[in-house]
Amino acid sequence: MAKAYASRIDIAPKLRASMIALLNQQLADTLDLSTQIKQAHWNVQGPHFIALHELFDKLAEDIEDPVDDIAERITSLGGVARGTARMASKTSRLAEFPDGHLDGLKAVAALADRYAALAKSTRAAIETSGKQGDADTSDLFTGISRALDKALWFLEAHLA
């Protein structure tokens, strides 16, 4: 892993290193979710195709800002954002998205499972960063958590 650069940010180097690692893990998971949403968008089929195709496209668009925010927090702490698809795939904790064409509700359920997993790990990251004393990283994760929960609500509404 690349070495963090010196910074005038008033966070101790040990805490910065811990937060960079935490942020990079969340970056990998969030990037993975982003690609899985696009996979669903491209391959969804069934009677609700157009509605789901458009919903998935909106979800993919909405996840772009959190990905960017996480990566920029990493670099602001002096770290290197590990943000290629290959880097993310090596460390993502999300289950792989089903291969092939998917019936609309199966695609919704698969995405809902992945959103729920990422939301759970994001809440854990809120707690970890808060306990370790990085309120800014905790706040970043709090905003992301709210957005993930809202997207999960949209998906779960289709499964009700």
C-alpha cells in the first residue's frame, strides 16, 4: 500500500492511517455496489423493465457522490484512494451480483441485499471513526448512511 504523505491536517498520523484504511475499505465496497447497480441496470428484464432500468440508473448516479467523497477524504488525510475496479474487487466484502439476465424483482432483491450490507458496514464505520476521534470521517459516513437507507427503502418498496 502507498505511504501517506505529510500533511498539515491536525490529526495524528496513527489516526490518519487508521482512517485511511477504514475509508479505503468502504471505498472498495461502495465502488463494488456502484458496478453491481450498473450490472442490474443493463441486464434487468421483465414486465417492469423500464421502471427498474430507470430506477437502477438513478441509484447508480446517486452513488457517484459518496464514492467521490470517500476517495477525497482519503486523499485529504494524506492517503491514496484505492479506487480502480481491480483494487476494489480484491477487498470488497459485498456478495457478487448474479451473472446473466435477471427478472426484475430478483434484481431488486439482489441489490437490496447489497445495499443492506453496505449500510450496515457504513454504520459500523460511523461508530469506529467516532470512537477513534475523527468526527469529520464519522460525519461523512453518517451522510452516506442516510443516502443508503433511502435507496434501500426505494428497493424494498418494490418487494413489499
